[in-house]
Amino acid sequence: MKIILPILILMLSACASTNKGAKTALSSHDLRDNTLADVVANYPKDTVALNQLAIKRLQQYETNKNLYTLNQAIATYNELFKRQPYNHDVLLNFYRLNLIKSFATNSYDVEHWQAFYQQQPFLKTVDIAPPVYMQLPLAAKGSLSLEERKSILQKTVMDNPNFVNGYMALAALYAEQNDIQLSVFLLETAAKNSPNNSDILGILNDYRVDKIFVQLCKSDTTERLNQTFEDYKFLVNKFPEDAYYHMQLSTVLRLMGRIRMSNFSAKKAASLNADFKTGLVESEFWLGNNKAVTEYFSAKEASSLNTDDLYLAILFNVVNFNWQPAADLMQEYVTRSDRSFYGVLYGAHAFKMLNKIDIAQQITQTGLASLNIKPWQQQMLDFANEQITSDELIAASENSCNLSEAYFIQGLSDVKAEKMTDFQQKMEAVVSLNIYPFYEYAGAKQIVKRLKRDAAKN
């Protein structure tokens, strides 16, 4: 995933475009401004009036967004800061307004403001850019090398550990260099410094979900998964209309084995954004809602489906022993450049069940021709081609994820051999491993439920 380098310091509440237009005719607000200005001029020690004037001029700038009102606000806050150097609100507005001015004038005295910044420790406790950061947005396009950008951003996060965009920009830079581990470390550090910051949590948890999938078969992911769950709960509560966060929460819930709650979140995401209907139908498959899955695919031509949907349709038909529909879909699937090994492997089995062994071999060769086959996948393929035994396949598995896939492909072979008792045992073994996010788990769970239901009827 890419993180876009922020160009503007977005956290500045008044950081909108500042026009350089001339002052307009006096309004009633201007007259009130002049009255306050007269009071300040006539009574230099009246700090209350000066404070009111500063607030008024800040409001005028935020309304008009031009350089004239900005300069007035800065001048007033400059005077107020001289009188109240320990007033944090005054300090923050004075510093912030000068940052904003740099965008209007494309000029900023980094050395001057760096000296000022170092004398004001309070500024390091809030989410605002330190002076060194301003070298980035004000630099001519393409004038800074990658190493220069990196150096500026490293100094930025050192100068202000609470400046969110500094961490995000530096994390983006490391991500560009494929240093994902360091990128995640920076985001996690930022999250510790700024708890519940939605900008950080959104990006950080995207990484976390990806990492959980990678580590699922290698180590215990419970702690990371629980933290990710809590973060996405926070995000969906804070942004209830953001479909993406609901879909990510659905994914996390599936990883936790909370399939029904996962489906609920997927429905919410799809109701907010139709682009997430693919995620919803996938969730319906995990839930075992065959009616919803059938309705979704019955209204679509194979050529109109994205590759993920097409894979799901193939596996759905395989799981339900709809061999001909699965075989029909394979003709389209093998033409897709982003097809997967598993789609080809399981889809080819449909041809075997139709006793079209030659076509199964042909579709396998065509489908796998340009794919990078991993060592474990080669073992599965060898078993499917009857080049190794079940025991050899199990012996080759290195973790529970491998076992899940091994039992599943063995179960499909048992169906072909009409060994239905063995088939059920294999599917029960898949379910017992609890590899919740794997398609094999969802498919096996459906199969076991169906077999038990059929047995009860008999």
C-alpha cells in the first residue's frame, strides 16, 4: 500500500488558500475592528481589548482568507504574545498563522523560526509542523533528492514527536523504498504519541491486517489481532459513514472467527458503498448463505466478474458439487492475468469429476503456465496429479495452514474415489484447524454442515 506524501500541513485548521486581494470596503465588522483597535491604541496596557482584537482579526482572516487580514491577525498576535509569552493559545495561534503565511508568500525563514521554536517547548506537545518541515512543501518541485527529503523528515519527527504528518510522510518514504518494517515502526510510534489519531490508525491497521495474514501460519497473532480489532471499532464509531473501515472491521472479525459479526460489518460496508458488494458476497459464503451467493452470481455473466468474484464462484460450485458450472467458469478464469494457483487447482478438479481428465490436465497447464508456483503449492499439484501419496503430502506440510489445504485437496480426491466417509473426515479436519480466513475453512464448514444435515434426514 502506498501512502501519499502530504503536501500541506493539513492539521492547521485555517490552512486554506490565502488570497492576495486588496482590502474591501468597510463593513460593520470592520468598524467594530476599528473601535477595538482604537481602544488598544489609546490604552496600551488593556490586554483584554488586545485579546479581543486578536480573536476578531483571526475570525476575519478565517472568513476572508486573504493576505491583508492574515497580516493584521499576525501583527495583533505578535503584540499579544509580547505581553503574554506564557499563554499557550496565543503562542499557538501566532506560530500557526506564520506557518500559513509561508504558503501565501512562498517564503519562510527556517533559521529564524527554528530558534523561536526551540525556545517554546509547548509547541513540541501539539500536532503542528516544526520549522524544519517547511523546507518540504515550499521547495521547488523535484529540487530535493530522496535522501534530502528523508533527512528533513527525520529531523522533523525528532523536533516534534507529536506532529502526525511528519511520521506519515517519513513512513511513506520508507514504504516507497520497500522498507515496510521501518514504515510500520514509525506509524506505531506515532500512534503511541498520538493515541486515537484516525489518520495514523487507518494506515497503521492496513499494515497490521496485511502482516497478520502473512504471520497467521507462522506465529501467534492474537495480541496484534485484538489491537487491530479495537482500533477498527474506534474508527467505525468515529467515522460511521466510511465504508472502508466497516469492510476492514469485517476482515478482522473473520480473522478472529467471528463470522456472523463479520457478515454484519460487510453488509454495513456494502450499504454505504456498492463497491464493497464483492466483499459482502464473500462474507455470505463464509456464513454459509448459499441463497445470497447464488442470487449474486445468477445475475452476472462470467466475463463481467472481477477475478476474485470469479474464483469465489468456482469454489462455491465445487463446494456444492456443481461440477459443470464450475468447469464452465474455468474457461474464463484461465484468461485472467491475476488468477491464483488455488483457483486453477480446484477448478480443474471439476473436470475430473466430469471424467474429462484430458481437459483437466490441459486447463491446469494453461492456468499455471505463467504463475510462480511455490514449493508447497507444487506438493499440492503433485498430489492432485497422483505423483505423491496422501501421507507424503501431509509430511511435506510445514504448518497448520498447509495442513488445511492438504486435507481439502485430499477430500476432493476422496469424492472422486467415492470415499465419502474419508471425505467427511478430511473436511472436519479442515474445520478443526480453525484457519478462519482461508477459503478452505469456509468451504469445508459448509460441506460438513450439509453432510450432517443429510445424514440426519436419512
